[in-house]
Amino acid sequence: MVSEPLAKSYEPKEFEQRWYSFWESRDFFKADAASEKPVFSIVIPPPNVTGSLHMGHALQHTLHDILVRWKRMNGFNTLWLPGTDHASIAVHYVLDKQLEEQKKSRFDLGRDEFMRIAWEWKKTSGGTILNQMRRMGVSCDWSRERFTMDEGLSRAVTEVFVRLYEEGLIYRGEYIVNWCPRCKTAISDLEVVYKASQGHLWHIKYPVIGSDECLTVATTRPETMLGDTAVAVHPDDERYTHLVGKKVLLPVMNREIPIIADGFVDREFGTGVVKVTPAHDANDYEAGLRHGLEKITVIDDAGFMTEAAGDYRGMDRYKCRKLLAERLEREGFLEKLEDYEHNVGQCDRCSSVVEPKSSIQWYLKVATLAKPAIEAVESGRICFVPDNFKKRYFEWMYNIHDWCISRQLWWGHRIPAWYCDACGKIVVARETPEKCPTCDAALRAETDILDTWFSSALWPFSTLGWPDDTGDLRAFYPTDTLITGPDIIFFWVARMIMMGLKFAGEIPFGQVHINGIVRDAHGKKMSKTKGNIIEPLQLIDEYGADAVRFTLSSMAVPGTDIPFSPDRMKGYSAFANKVWNAARFVLMNLREEDDAAQAAEVEELAGAGRGTMPLEDIWILHRTNRTAAEISEALDKFRFHEASALIYQFIWHELCDWHIELVKPVLTNPEAAREERTPRIKVLLHVFDCALRMLHPFMPFITEEIWQKLPHRGESLMTQPFPQFREAFDNPAAAGKMQDLMELIGDIRSLRAEMNIDPKRRMDACLIVRKEDDRSLVEQNMSRLLTLARLNSVDFCEVVAGGWLSGVSKLGSFGIDVRGAIDIGAERARLEKEIEKLKTEIDKVLKKISSHEFVARAPKEIVEENRARYEEMTGKYNKLEINLKRLVSAQSQL
RNA sequence: GGGCGUCUAGCUCAGUUGGCAGAGCACUGCGAUCACACCGCAGGGGUCACAGGUUCAAGUCCUGUGGCGCCCACCA
């Protein structure tokens, strides 16, 4: 059969979308819970519904898809489950901004109206990122798409919450939380990012009552002094022991507050005296509990001063700081003001400065859950790639703190708790209770929702139907591999392990592959302010998804960041073009009689017909076979960059540069006899088919487009088996001979190029072979040698004729007849340079092998290897010397 | 303050048990008859951050120094 030829130029836009629809419509991405095949399952790290595709996603989706497609081709029942995360705080942030434009806040709308808008918004723009993923070619099972606020997943959230509460692992209490005054919610420790910032240290004098002494405290947040209810010193600090128990007069507020002694004070820092503000500092809060101090909240939920702040009520916290500091100075309470660099906590989402604030929140005692999660990694049931990320995991897990899980937001899972205002009972239940179980009074529902990461923690099993015992859960849990970024090891990975072990009874995944962060070409983090953001969709428009995928995968060294360079991008786009054109060559040279059956016959051919098969065919079959094994090995270890380099190197520099060039004379010759041509095209078709299969996980679109034009059986390349290593194709001896031949061709080409011989000029050559075997090797492959080295003839001889250019290759010395037109000076310089280079190499090896210690202590193979190398190099050296001598004598005869 | 990582060609980076220093891009020379100029052939380019040590042998292992990056904690 003869297919439609491929378009003259590679235009990925012409076919990428078409093949995606084809695969999707044929259900090729769909997993089968009832299948007998071995299972490979992955759940996607669900992107935020608010999101649009960025380079980080592009990287992760590429790596996921490579693994999934590869496993699918290896006969696995493969599930890649897609979906999105409701991302409560992120959605709030986006909607808040929209409301701000209308000069409104969510509180103006009310909860119900806000939720209506949020759902509406999710419906219209929540699918954006999923469609962008499709453009990348991801082979997700869309029939199993999930959203964290789906009915089923919400049920899982409630179930988990209720069980944890019943076990006493979830509790409600008043503590200091990180409060974001812009988002107007508590956030967890993880959501606070500390930034070094240049601030001040105010030293403020608090007069001791009944004494003319003053205690000086140092603070970075003077406005909180309005809420001070004590000052503290260390119990053993002799400077102050006489004052403990006395009182100071709090400046401005003119409130008498006690001087207490507490071990939490660091004597070395500042004056050794600390102001204590239990409502606005975690340490002070604890001290307050120990000493029975009052909590006075002076900053409200929005970051404004409260009634309790006296003259400063209603004022923004920073304005208050400024005015208060001025007043302290004016009134003589400010001892000094220092510049001071310290870390300021900011809200992860909106970068507002976080305010530590006392409030009642829901907490999860994570330490209990952490134990088995630590054990799972320690025992190796879960491994990290690269391995050292588990250190980071352990460090966090060993020092884990209770997790504040409640948020004062609306978009998310509402905490399933109800309060009885009559008797104080708290009811936590799966279904809405009608009335208070103890006093029959009406109940008031909790308004707080859960931290988004609470539902994300359940993702690997909630998406498969838990808490029901579903076929999907049985078939696909635990999942195999998690691929994600280093930034969410604590947020997500650690919590999934804890929840998976606790509720699904098993680890959620076996391996955690941590990928790097995609940066700009110079290793700088991409950011809007720097203006160095690269949009993956733009790249796809320009270069096609395949080239983008290949670029990312070729740079994906486990655990290291990726400096994304447009140059590399162009390079891999050129690779796609190369593949395209190689395919065009194959297709152009097909004949009617070439059909799908032929490719399949190659295996017999390789086994039985090896004797008659041309060397380059044996070689390329050997190399194809080895490459397949090496790619599999690399992918097995998540070495995507290595796998990419292998297929790239194979296709470009072995298949295209050598094999196709070697078979070209036969295939392009219309006169070629059928019996000569047919075996060659069989091998080429087979090898090309293998190459497409090996490349498919990396570049799914172009490989499918090409494969469909080649003679084939089956519906789609993506459902074909990945090439496996076959003993029958392995032939290192023959491959070695081919390498020698290639080296000879290379050496002749080098010599010609160096001596500026017109590439078009065909010349006569001679060869002094090392041994008889080599002679027959060259004889049998004479036509290839003549073509690729651009020669007329090669004679076997004893010496290179005078006036010929001479060189040395592994197979022996050779000469090229330049008809006396040799530039003796240039040739002499060349030889001398080569000899010089070789000599330093020889000296190095000689030194090694003549060392007694080396011979005595190094392994035999290494010693032998070096001796052999020495032999080879000295052989070559001697030949070059002879050539040089002859040249010199020829020169002197002139 | 504690911990982790990194330093290799002009640039960006590979280099997995120690055993001949690599890739891509960039650069130089040559090459326009049909697979591909998004190409081919050939070539130049290295004190593997620095200083010690272990070893027959170190880019690779150990110790220290320095630059850069990240994580955790956070004392006002």
C-alpha cells in the first residue's frame, strides 16, 4: 500500500487537536476497573479552578503523561484521574477583586449570593485549565474527572471530619492564630510566608509604680502595647528580681499592669524585659495563660484598632503605629529607636502582613496521624525521588503542630457542626440535626469552612469513591506515583499520606517524584513583576505541544530546577521537524508491495537471516533494541532527561545520520531489484515503527500523525506495545564492527575536511588493514564506504603511496590519492599536531600502567583496559610517525 | 540560628556504585541535484569554585573555605 504523503512541512497545528479528539472519542484514555491487566494509576495534583496553565503545570502534565502513556503501551490498565481543586482562598481572592471594582465586599452580598456567584464562576471558567491540559496531549480519563466540592468528595470530607471528631482528634479552642486582615480569615502556619523586612525596634520606657525606675521594653510592633497586660522578666535575672510583683504604668493607656517572672524571656535579648500582649502574640498568649492575664484585643479582623485601643480606635494599624510612636517620643517614653531587620509574616495568597490574633478555631491533632505516616516513609513503602526530599518530610513531620483547619470563608466545605445556644452543646454529625439532642432547642450551624487542603488530603481515595467500597477504589488504590513540586510536600503530600493511611487503610502512593521549578533561561524565578513569564500555551501555538513537552522532559532532572531556555525550545522543535522529514523520506520510498505484514516479519529475519543481512541493518536493529531497554530503564527511575536524550540521540544521530544514509542508495534507486530492496525496507519500517513507539510518550501527536500514514495494523499508535528488549536483536559483535566502519568513514571525512578537499570530489583511497577480518569487513561494506566517504575506490595495500594524504583509523592506516596536489607544509603541520596530541595521551596511560601500585591494586579489567589502550595508541602513533617520516623525506627531495 | 542543595565549555546544564570530561545552544570552516538549511560534514573551546586529605586512581569520597539558591524555626 502507498499512503498519503506527509505534508511538505511540519505544522503541528494541522493535526494536534485532531488526534486528541480521536483518542478521546475512542475512549483510549479510559481505565477499566474490571480489567485483569496489571494496574498503573495516578491521580493528578488538582490544579486550582481559578488557574490557567503555567509552566509548572506544563512540566507536571508532561511528566505524568510520559509515564502514563509508557505504562499503557506496556500493557497496564492505566488510570490517570484528572480534576480540579476548589481552592477556597484563591477563589475568594479573585471574586473579592471583582467585587472591589463595584465597590462592594462579599459581606454586602451575603453568603448565599456570594456562593451563587462563585458556582456560576466555577461553571463558566473552571474548565479553562482542563481544556488547556488537553492541548498538551494529556491522556487523562475524563470520564472520572472530579472536583473537590463534588457531592461525593464532599461526603468524604464530612465523613472524615466526623470520624476524627469522634476520635477526639479534632477539637475546637481559643489560641493565637495567623490572621489575614485582607482575606478576613485564619490561615495555617504553612500559609504564612516570612519575608525579611527592614523595620524598627522601639525601646519604650514603662515607669515602675512606686519607684522612679523605668523598665524599658523593645518591640517591633508598638501599636500592640495598647493591649499589654503585663511586662515580663526572666525569674533568674538579678537585675529585675526586686521588681517582680510590682506594677508598671502602661504609657498612653495609663493602665497599671504587673511585672511577672517567666522563663520564656531571653535575658540576653535587648533589655531582658518583654511587654506581654496575650491577645496578639503566641508566646505572650501562653504566658498569659500561665499567669492568668487578661487578653485585650486591640486590632480587629480587618486590621483596624478596636474600641479597646482608646484614642486610636478605628484607626488603621500602621497609622496607629506611626502616631503612637510619635506620641511616645513626644511624651518622653521613647528611649531609642533602632533600625532593625526582622522577618514579617505575610499571607501566602495576598501578601498582607499577617496579624497574630486570639480567636476560636477548629484544630486537628496531626501528631497522632503523623506516626504511621513517618513509618511508611522510613520503611520504604513510600519512597521519594530524589531520595533526599524525605529528609525535609521527616523534619516537618517530627515537629508537626496541630493544624488549624477552620477558615472564616464561604467557598468550601462547611464544617459539619452545630451549636446549641441554650445548653452549649456542640453537635458534629453527618446529617443536619433537627434540634439539640440534649435540650431540644434549635441549633445554630457553624459558619466556618474547612481549609482547602483538608479535602485535598483525601484526594487519592475520595476521587475513587470512598467512603463507599467501590470497584474503582479496589482496583486503583493505592495509586502508584505522585508527581508534584517541592512547594507542596507539607501542604499536600504529607497530609495525603496521613489521611490515606488513616482512612483508606493503605499508603496513597508508592513513589513521590518531586520535580523542579520551571525558571527563566537564566535561572530566575518567573514572576509578573520581572516580566519573565513564559506562557506554555503561547509556546504550544508557536512550536506545537510535542516540542514543548520534549523540551520540558529533556530538562527534567529529578529534583532540580529547570531554566527554560527558548534556545533549547527551538532545538527540540528542530528535532520534531527532523522526525517529520525522516518520515517523509520513508513514505516517499514506499512501494505498493510494502505493507504492514512486513514490519512484523523482521524478527524472523533477524533471527534466521542474520548471515545475509547487511551490517548496518544488524547494527540498527541492535541499537533500536538496546535503546528501547535503556529508555525503559531510565523511565523506571524517573530519569526523564536521560530517556529524552536517548531517543533524541538514537533518532537523529543513529537512525537519520547513519542508517537512513546507508540504505538511501538502495531505496531511492528505482532500478533496485525487489529482492534487494524488500529486506531493507522491512528493516527500516520496523526500526522506524519502533522509534515512533519509543518517542510516542514524549511526542504523542507527531508520532501518531506519522504512524497513521505508515503501513500498520491497529487503530492507534498509543495502544501499541512499547518496544521490549529482544535477545534475537542483540548483537554487540556486529555492532562493534559497524562502529569501526563508522569510525573509518569519520576519519576519512576528517582528513578530507582538514585538508580542505572539495567535498564533491571523489577520490581513490588505499587501506592497510590490521587483520584479515577487517579486510573482509571492508570488502563486504565497500559500497557504503565509497558513498559516505566520497571515494572512487579503496585498494588494499602494504604502504601508502608517496604524495598521498595519509591517516590512521582503528581498522588500519589509509591513504587518499590527491594526485600529488598535497600541500606538504599543511600536511606536515597536521601530522605533527596529531602526533603531539597522541603523545600526551600515551604518556598519561604509560605512567599509569608502569606504576607498580596501579598494576598491583587496580582491578584486572582496568589494568587490561589501559594496557590495550596503550597498545592501540602506540600502534597508531607509530603509523603516524611513519607517515610523517615519508612526508619529510618527500619534502627534502623537492 | 538549624538544615539541605549547588559551583563542570561562551550560555544553560548532564555526568547513578571512584577508572579515557559530555550534551544542547552559541561559535569557526566547508557544503544549494530532491527527507530535512528547522539541514549535512568537519572543527575550536575545560585549573570540573578554592585549599587540604583518603586512594594505584578523585568532577565523583572525606574535611575546611568562599559564592549562589532553597527549606525550617523565629527572641519581643
